[in-house]
Amino acid sequence: MTLKSKDLLGLKDLTEEEIEYILRTAKTMKLILESKNKKTPHLQGKSVITLFYENSTRTRLSFELAAKYMSASAANISVAASSVAKGETLIDTGKTIDMMGADVIVIRHSMAGAPHLLARNVKASVINAGDGMNEHPTQALLDMFTVVEKKGTLKGLKVAIIGDIYHSRVVRSNIWGMTKLGAEVCVAGPSTLIPRELDKVGVKVFNTVQEALIDADVVMGLRIQKERQKKGLFPSLREYYRFFGLDDKRLKLAKEDALVLHPGPVNRGVELSSAVIDGDKSLINEQVTNGVAVRMALLYLLTRRDSVEGIN
């Protein structure tokens, strides 16, 4: 099996089979990560460029490490110090990178659709590392991988996502991906941060955190994205935590073996209490490791599309 597209732009257009294929490959890659020798020849002779128009620590570093662990040449373009600062367009930047022989371009951009525009204008494979408020497919894939690794499947699980739903590209990718794999996704947060008509894509919307958490198998907190908010959509961070923050008391409404996730970075005492972040249900640190494994899988699969069969 191979991925149908040369690019990974979002989970909305991936099939259930493609998502499962990526997760199976990530399982193999995690074995490499956990070994003493993390250097493999999977991407020898390939080049990976990270092009980030927005700040990032986890995503950018995990892509760069994923490339280097598999022997690819990896380079990062600092937009502030590049020709972009001189007025160069995204398409021209992409074509320049393309002509230098790049095999994969990983892009994060503040504008929704920017990775799609780039993908149409370059021969290299393009991976969306987050575009505006649209999607963040690799984060959702690592979230799903984390759940499947612990639960064996997503089918039939109740996933409660709490927080700033409106501004979250992570939520959008998780909705597309998790529902395709059979999970029941429900959300809760301030009414000003809940998009309209979520029910039309198979999501249950609850008015309170308590309702959403009842019998949840997976609980995901989301960062309050103050940088994307044009106006105050809730009174204060203290008020937010009072009504929507996840603490031990509220977490008891979920199933006893519920998993706690967060895409990071976490605002302690705002979205989650320190007790929850550092508790035995929390997989936040493991998500970081799984992010490298998933990105290793994607880099491998996208650069091996011409092969008859990938690793399983």
C-alpha cells in the first residue's frame, strides 16, 4: 500500500485505510526511537526542509530529529532572516527550495490553505505542520497513535475535547481523523469558543465540561490561544479555569482508565491543573515521543511512494 497523494495536507482527505497505514508505520518507527541506535538509512540521500512562518518548538524540532534519525539532510529556514523578509512570495520561496533538490518541505503558516498553495507549485512533497485555524494533521496523527497504542483501537471510544475549540486546528484534524476511525468525539468550552454546526460533522457539543467528561475514555485539553483572539472571548484566565479547567475532581467523571492528552504547550493552572498534568493518567510527555515516531513514518512513506510496498 502507498499513500495516494504526494503531500500530507490534512486528515479530511485521507481515507481510514491511509490513516491506519500511517499509524502502523509509526509503530515500527517507535521501535527505532526506543533502540540504543537511533540512526537508520531509511532516508539516506533525501533532503527535508522545515519552513516555519510561525513559532514552534515541538513540531519543528520533531520533524528535524525525525529526518536526522533516518539519515536525511535536514535544514531549517528562519523566515525572519530569509528572503521572505525582503518581500519574496510563498510560491517563489517554494520554487527556490524545490530547485535546490528538496524532497520534502514541512510548512507552518498563519494563513489557512498556504500548504495547499505551496503543494500545487512544487515537485517536493509538502507536509502541513499547521495552517492558520484549518488543520494540524501530524498533531492529530500522534494523538491518535497515542490512544491506539494504549487502548488498541479508537473504535467505540468517547473522546472529550475541552477548551478553545474555535481557534484550534488540532481539533479540526482530530475530528476528521478520530471519527473516521470510529471514535465518538464530543467537545465543551466557553460558548464563544465553540464553532457553529459542529454537529453536522458528527461531533457532540456539551454546555458544560462535566457533561462532556462523563464516561469519557480520552480527555484532551486545549491551549487557550490568546494570540489568535481579536477580542476577549471569556472574562479572565482565572474564570476560565474555574468553569472549564481540568482538575482531579472533574477528571473523576471520566472512566477510571481514561487517558489525558494535551497538544502542548500547556498553561498550568489554566487548561489543566498541575496534578492532572503530572498524574498517572497523563500521556502529555509520551505524546512528544510519539510525535517523532509519526513524523518519521510520514517522511518515510512520502519519500517511498514509488515503491510497491512500504513497511508495515
